[in-house]
Amino acid sequence: MKRIVILEAIQESNSYCYVNYELKDFYDHYYYYGEDVMKYRGHAGTEVHGFVDILSQEEDIEIVPLFATHATSGGAISAEAYEKIAGDIREGLQKAGHVDGICAALHGAMLSVSSDDPEGDFLQIMREIVGEEVPIFATMDLHGNITRKKFENATGIVGFRHYPHDDSFQTGQRAARLLVKTVKGEIQPVMALGKAPMLVPCNTGTIGGGPMEEILKNEDRMEEEKGILAVTVFPVQPWLNVPETGFAAVVIADGEKEQAISCAQTLARMGWELKEKFEREIVPPAKAIELALEAEEDNVILVDTADAPGGGSTGDSNIMLKALLEAKVTVPCCVSVVDSEAADKAARAGIGAKVTVSVGNKIDVRRGTPIEVTGTVRRISDGRFVYAGLFAGSVGDMGTTVVLQVGEIALMISSRATYEWDDGQYRCAGVNVSDYKMIVIKNPMSYQKTYQHITKRAYILDTPGPSSANLKSFPFERINHPKYPFDQIENPVIETLVK
Ligand SMILES: [Zn+2]
């Protein structure tokens, strides 16, 4: 019987989010051990589900679930949270006794206040305990940052191919299949990494057209080549102020290092060639409002990437609310701000009440101050909703949520930030987006799918915030240079590693 350990430790960090994530944030989400990992994570389309699906089909494999935990995107995790996860890996593996392989679901872009590369550290701990001969396959988000430490300690790294990420289950399956074949001695995996000296914004990293679509086609084509086992391009989420960040391609091949190197370099170079295509015009709020008013379309999307909870922001920026108020809009607009205090106050006032609240920038205090608005409470809800698009069926929970009508502006005030995978938040609050000329959303790209049936006109806003689309607005004083788009690079060096 072969014993395969599975585990999950996921959080996406953002160097520019000043709110650090504590251990409590993981517990609040989930932190399962042993059989509970199978019970709660072994389904629902997760990477762990993909592991379990493949591993459980093998008669001579015993699954040894260690633990599974996740916190939402945000700032670097605390030293306590880091130590807890590292300790659970160490103790879990020591207790597990003899182990024949590991499938680890990681994110790839986690930071901690005590480390630039927690997941590299976690993989190193696993490696030190199980030794050089035991295969370790890790799954990662394509927004993960592939460091030397991650590369050196994993046998193989397999990432999501899709953004939006609707292929978590398949990614888990791909990694587990490779692990099973390795354990059985059917393949001898080698891995190559190619890195291009560039950072790209998230808005254009989707597979719905654009440069990543082209890259994806090449990933698919390469994976069909004889001897190639897995190919992933990691455009990386750009808000990581760490030395080794950058666009990467990881290729796993069966014994043929040269083949793996060649494919990884080709894909990294392709990213470089396409770098300008990742750029998209970003528009200051006042200008975007002006353009929206001039537009013939009934609905226009204003994309406040900078405050996207999915990118690690707090969702509590009031910049777009302020911009709409300053523009004195006379057409219906909707915008959201996270502010539990304001939501509570408005909810207590009751439907139909006229209320004045101070709203926004109480969490992200460095980028603005609360503003006072007076409006009529139009709707109060518990903020619980079911996602209908990506991750359909999973539940979002904004806490007490109020729609305050401020002139023509429907201001949705929620108590907690949630990922905007679709328009679930507005739906939940009774805001029918097609009734609004301007719809402010806080996600870099989900609008392309969510709102395509009502409008194709969208402006990406040049607003400040931890997940801004304007990469040049960040100091990035710790990243290795030269790097596009910050430096002039004549002959890019594609950094290559192989093992
Ligand atoms: Zn991602």
C-alpha cells in the first residue's frame, strides 16, 4: 500500500494591503484536520477534490489527509499564522510515518510578515522530512509566484490554466495523476522553469480573448507533445513586492530535461513578446464618468480594480462614491462600499428612513477618509447570497447589507468584503444592474462574463488601492530589476532553471 499525503494551505497575499492576516482569519474560513479534510474539501470542485478523485481510484493507494485551510486574499499573513501552518506540516508529516508521496494544494502568492515565500518554505519543510526520493506535487494558482525555493523543493508544480479559475478540480487531478505515475515508476518527471522579466496587470490576464488566450493555446499544444507531462504559464498577480516576482512558465517532462527547458523558454519568451498586449488603457474616475455619460449604451461598467477583495483589497474604498457625488450624476448609478458600522446604523434606522452615515476607508485608512452621505434606506438584507457564475452554488456572506439611495446613486453598504465572482452582491441587495447607467464593480475581470449580456462597454479605473491596475503607481522597491514595465529592456534574459 502506498501512502499519499494530501494537504491544502491557501491564501493570496498583496504587499500593498496593509491589513495583515491573522491565524483567526484562517479559522474563520476553515481549518480542517484528518478525515474532515476529505469530508469538507474532498468535493465541490477544489484541488483537493481533484487529488481525492484520482487517488481514490487506485486500489493500492491510501490517502493520508493532513489538514486544509484557507483565508481570503489580503495582506501578508502574520508570523503566528505562518508558524501554525509550518508546524502542522512538520508535525503532520512526522506523525504520518512512512509516506510515498505528497499532493499539496497551495496558492503560490502567499506572503508572511516573516517570509517572502512561505509556500517555498512549506515545500522545503516537506522535502526535508520526506527526503529527496519522495515525490511532492504542488498545485498553484496561475497568479502564484514561482520562486527558486518552490521550484527546488517540489517534484512538480501544476497550476490553474484558466482565469477566471474554473479549473481547480482539473488542476488537482493533473497533479495527482502525475504523482500516481511517479510513485508507480511509470514516469521520471523533470521540471524546467522559464521566467521573463516582466509584471502584467490582472485585468487582461483572462482567457476570454487577449494574450493569455494565445498562450493557453500553446500550453495545450505543448502538453500534447510526446514526453511533455504538464505545462503551466504563471502570469503572476502583480502586487508582490518581493525580489523574485515575475512572469513564469513551468514545464514538467518525462526524463527529457532539454525538452522541458525548450518549452519553458518558448512560453516565457512568448509572454515577453506579448507584453504590450497585456496593457490596457486605465482612466481616471472623473474621465470615466464623463465617458460613460456620453456613451450610447444604457449600462456602462466602471472597474475599480484597485479595491478588489479578490486581489487583496478591503472593498471599503469610497473613491468611486466620492467621484459620483462630485460629478453630481443625474442618471442611476450603483456602487458598493464595505463598512459594517455604516451598514448597522442604516439598518437600525429602518427601511424608508432618512439617515446620515460616515462611510468608507475605515479599514484601509491610508488611502482615504470616511465621507458623510445622507440617503434613504431602500433595502436591508442579511447579505447572504449564492454565486451563480463561477463557483456556482457556493455561498457569499456580506453580513448586514443596506442599500442607501443617495440621489441617483444606489449605495450598497455591506459589512464584509466578498469576492465579486459575479453580480451576486448586487442581486442579493435587490439592485438590478441593468437599471443603472453606471455600475461600479470591484473585480479586475469578472465583468467580462457577468455583464456581457447587458453591456460590453467598460472602463478600467485609475484609482489608488492595493490591487490597482496602474502598476507604475506602486513603489516596488524590493523587486529585482530590470523589469518591464518599469525599465527599458533591450535584450530580455529568460532566466531558466531545470532539475
Ligand atoms: Zn488567481
